[in-house]
Amino acid sequence: MKPRALLNKTYALLSGKFGPGNWWPIVKNGRPLYLPEYLTRERTPAEIFEIAVGAILTQNTSWGNVVLAIDNLKRAKVMSRKGISDTPLDTLAEMIKPSGYFNQKAKKLKALIYYIDTGLKGSLSRLREFPPDRARESLLSVWGVGKETADSILLYGLGMPVFVIDAYTRRIFSRMGAVDKDADYDAIRAYFEKHTGRDINLYREFHALVVAQGKDVCKNKPLCDACVLNKICPASGGENR
DNA sequence: CGCCAGGTTGTTG
DNA sequence: CAACAACATGGC
């Protein structure tokens, strides 16, 4: 199957099964909120900040654990540039403990704050003053911010057209025969950006669908019988079945 | 109990 | 430059 047809079909099938994801969630009263308005309005500076914090905390970590950590920060009034800045490293680490790797991630959050203060004059919104590729390279200069984290901030926070790739994307689309199983991050990203329309909300929804599919169906041990892609996926017994 | 989460960095051959 | 180790909690 040609790339454009494969991606279009895959999106349609996953969308039909899972529906809208309305990413990136904001945590309120200990629960993540997924609102349709996130796809139709610009994110506030406070939301962009929370997305950046969440993107760091969720590195190799389940979202449920991240919600616990974010809730701790919010209840302590620490979910802000100043809040994290004013909180001692050890205290911060204690607050984000549920998200795992807490010592390392506390340092990453501090590095993010240092970057916002010294490089962005106090707000991630300043990244809007750069073209996407420049904003990306700026974020990547921060210790603890890698490609997926940077791209999540750009796509979901700032509304820039970068496709987010993660471990699920690689697993699903290598099983589909679309990408090489050890293709590098930017090669997979280029594949998606080249063969889909340059549409922010498509990028957002597509990535959310990939995560849902990866979690529920296309697991380490795939549940091909329950998979809506099984007719077009070689791994389920071949294309056409 | 074992496995695995919406990765990134540092070290080693 | 690729492979591998370190980082760590919580849910199923």
C-alpha cells in the first residue's frame, strides 16, 4: 500500500474505533480533562507550561502516574514557572515521585525553568516568535528535552505542525510494513509529515489514536483479532485476509 | 509476581 | 556511531 493511502486508511479506521482524543489533557481536581475546545482555540500560557511539564514527566512513564504527580504540584500551588522555581530540588522531587525517575525529572524541570527564564524571557509563548524548526532546535538545547518531548510541546502547546513520534508509532507502523523497525525518529517523522496533509489537528488526533491503539491493541504481544487494522496489516496474517 | 508505561542522557566498544 | 546502562513508581 502506498504511504498516503495507508496513512489515510489507518487514520480513518482508528478514528472510527476510538473517536476524538482531544489531547493534550489538563489536570483538574486530580483528573485529566480532554476537551474538544483544545482543538479549536489557542492554549493559554499556563496550559502550555503544564503541557511542557507533563511532557517531561511522562517520559517512559504511564500517564496515570503523571496525573498523580501533576496533581501534587497543583495542590501545592507549584504548577507555574515561579512555583517550580521557588521549590527546592528535593521538595520538587518528592512531589513528582509518582511519575518515577523523580530525581532526574526534578532536575529536568529545573533545567526547563532556567531555559524559560534566561532564554525565553519568562514564557514558553515566546517560542511563537520562531519558525517551527527554530523553536524545535531551541527546545532541544534544554537538558532533559529530547525529540518527542520537544515535539509534544510544539504540537499540543504551541500548535505548530510537527508530527509526534513515540515508541507506539514505531511499533505499529513497522508491523504495518510502513517504516523500518529501527528507523530513526526524524525519518519516521518525515514519513508522516510528507504523506499526510499539513494539518495541526490531524497531527494531534493521529498521535492520540496511535497511543490508544498501542496501549489497547497493538501491544508488545499484539491482539490482532481485536484490531481494526488487521485487514491492511501484514503482521496480522497479511494484507487482505 | 513480572511486565511495562505517551524517553533522555551518559558511557562504552 | 550503535549498543547498553541508569533512571523508579504504580497498575494490571
